[in-house]
Amino acid sequence: MKKYILSALSLSLIIASAFGSNALTAAAEPLNIVVNGDFETGDFSNWTVYQTPDGVADEGIVEFDTTGSGTSYAAKFKVGTFRRNVYEGGGIYQDFYAPAGDWEVSADIAAFDPGGTGNLQGGRFDLLIDDVVVATYEFGFIQANQTLRHTLSVTGSFADDNWHVIKIEITRSWAAQSPTPMQYVDNINLIMPTANILSDSGVPGQGINEAPGLQKPFNPNSAADEHAGKKDK
């Protein structure tokens, strides 16, 4: 399961209080910047859903076995285009604030064909950071009642502290009429070292009450103490 921002920060602050600021580096763990990347809220909270100019997406949140290890909530799409041979569809994006430093992004993706004859296009998945494609994967021919799976994964770095956007765009160059394969996304992570985030955001000190981008809505599924460190925007 995901490690939420507030729980990781709370743990690090407790360690720092007990053992001094040097403990922050020693106790550093990877921190996921993305909020609701596993869609366990049961909706698109913290995400913006969109369609391309000539595309359809038919998005929703459903339970699906995206990884092959069991069902969980996932973002579901049924993408296609109004113009043949032009890749169109839709996707989701999320704005976030992050410090300078290295990052690793990953997302589990899948396609499922509920039809009786199969389909030539399971769907193309593009992972974008700041509107630049950093990873892509296309499911080609998919048989009837078949599930195809893959994990997008890429590393990079931010040059400075700033706002960024992560986006998953799913497209096909065929119409989305029935029967059309469905596409799924789950477990979207953008991992950065906890120590870097705590240091660059002024923690300890002003802490998450001042650090831009860390005042996310409280996640009821978080393991953090109730509303620990929460500050509404």
C-alpha cells in the first residue's frame, strides 16, 4: 500500500524531536509526492480528468486487478477517437510542489477486452512530467477476454524547487464504440528522498505548515495520527 505524505513527515518529525536533526537523514525513507495515486478514495480526488480535442475517455473508478496480484480501486477508461488514424482519448493529471532533486515515477497499467473477437489496439499510455513524455507503452492486439499488464517506470530530476504536473494520457486511433477494450491505471507514484524534502521545505522549523504543496487534504486512509500535521488550504 502507499505511504502517505503526512504519515511519513510525522514519523520523521518524531524521530528528529527525540534524537536531533541529524536523525532526519538517518531515518530517511522514500516519500511519495502523488496524492491518491492508488484511488483508494474511490474517486478522482486530487486529480483532474480531461479528454483530448477529438477523443472520448468514459472514465471512472472501479475495482480491477491491474497488477495481477488482486483487485483494488483503479482508474478505468474506454478511450477512442472521432477521427480514424489519429490517436485521441483522455487521461488525468495532478499538480504538485516538489524540491530540487532526483525522482522516480511509476504507474501500473492494464488493458482488458470484453468483446468476442479481440481488438487491434489495447491502448497507448503516455506518462508525462511537465507536459513532456517521459515514458510510453502501447498494448497492441488484445484477444477477447484477455488482460494485458505493464508498469511504466522512469527516473529523472528537478532542477529547482517549483510546481510541476504529472499526467497519464491514454489514447487509441480507433473509435470507442462497443465492444472496445478498457484501460486501467493504478499505483501512480512519484518518489523523492524524504531527507531532501524535509530539508528543502524547512523542516524542522516552520515545518509542513509553511512548506508549499504539503498542505494536502487529509487522507482518511492514512496511517498517520488523526489529522496529524494537517492544515487546510
